[in-house]
Amino acid sequence: MFEYLAIPLYQRAFLSVLLAGVILGEVGMLMVLENFTFAAAGITHVAFAGVTLFLLLGLSPLLGAFIFAMLSGLFMWYFSEHRELHLDTAMGIIFAFFMGLAVLFMGLYKGYTGEAISYLFGSVLTVSAFDIYLLFTIFFLVQIFLLIFHKDIFLILLNRELASAGGVNLKAVRLMFLLLLAIVLTLTMKILGALLVLGMAVMPAVIGLRVAKSFFKAMLFSAVSGGIMAILGMGISVIMDTPPSATIVVLGFIIMGSVVILTGKK
């Protein structure tokens, strides 16, 4: 396997899955604790509609995914915060609609649909140097977000009423996290795919919550677990010549399941 690391294509592949695993591990922890899992699934499917529309228009599919994901995050936040509509309900309203649009746009598109399909199932071997720069950028954005808002986030997770009484702007923090989540999911779905990226956000978080006693240690364990799953899965994929994203997610499930069994009930 090590001979592959001398090839730039595989260097980018391994680096991209490592960054994606760590980023998803960190953001996934907050996503699970805030019950945003279904919202995240909805964002990826809305983003896929952006991919297909921009392909149809002859524009960058990544840009389409980004715009649609950000709009879906704003939509969910607005209706859940200002219309007293539960976040999952708000996501359910647009989930089927945008998936229908995605299928419709793919039907209208007469060109090669392989690029659109890659956003569903991932295409880590097509990652470019520019994609790596984007992943490093979002990695640093996530660290900055956690550094600035870690106290507010901890108070919100501990007790919303206490956080609000302490001067924490719940709506603003919630909005920023939803937008950050949308950015992370958009940039990592090209690597792991819209159908698989959610697993890599949830499974490391489950491990972190099972083995750690504090919020910050759980976040660290989640990030490390995500990185390990990604690198090991990519390595197995290279050796066995299997689809990288699927191999990473299946291995992640095995690791998570093993941790859950070994740690027993909690």
C-alpha cells in the first residue's frame, strides 16, 4: 500500500479523507447532541439538487451544492426559530421536494451524469489540489468556531434556559452552526457521497460519547476516531480494490459497533 503514497493522486486521496474524517468527527459531535441528524441528511439531499441543477446549466456542481446547502440551512433555521416549526418538520417539508427536483434535473440533463452520481456515492480519487485547499479552509473555520463559541455551545447543551439567562444568543449560535454544518457537508460529500457522509458524521460521535467522560474529551475522541476510520478505510480500499467511500463507512460501522459492544450499556 505504501507505494501508492508516492503517487500524487493517492496522496490527495488519503489527505482528503483524513481531513474529512476529522472535520466530520468534530461537527458530528455537535450535530448528534443538538439532534440535527435528520437535518443534516436533508441538507445533503438538497445540496444534491444544486449539483444536478448547476450541471444542467453548465456551471460548477460544487458551487450549486454550496448555494443550495446554505439556503436549506437558512430555511430550516428561519422556520424553526421564527415560525415555531420543529427543525425536523421544516426539513421534511423540503426534503422530498428537492430530491424530486434532483431527479427531474438529471432527467433533463443530456450529458454525462457520472459527475452527479459521484456526489451521491463519493469520488475520492478525483479530489483536486483546490479541493484540498477548501478542506483545509473549512478545517480551520471549524476550529475557529469551536474556539470562539465553545463556552456558549457547552452552556446550550447543558441547559438552554441557563444559557439564555447567561446572555448566550441561542438563535445566532444555532444559525452559525447550521451554516457551518451545511458547508462541511457540501465539501465532504464530494469525497464520501451524499448517501454516506452522514454516517461518518454520526459514527465517530457515538464512539466519542461512549468512551469519554466530558464534552471536550468526547469531541477529541470523535475527531480522532473519524480520522482513523477514514485512513484505515482508505488503506483497505486500496489493498482490496473496493469503493473508497463505501469501505470507509462500512469499516466505521464495524469499529463503532465494536466500541459499543465492548463498553457495554451506558
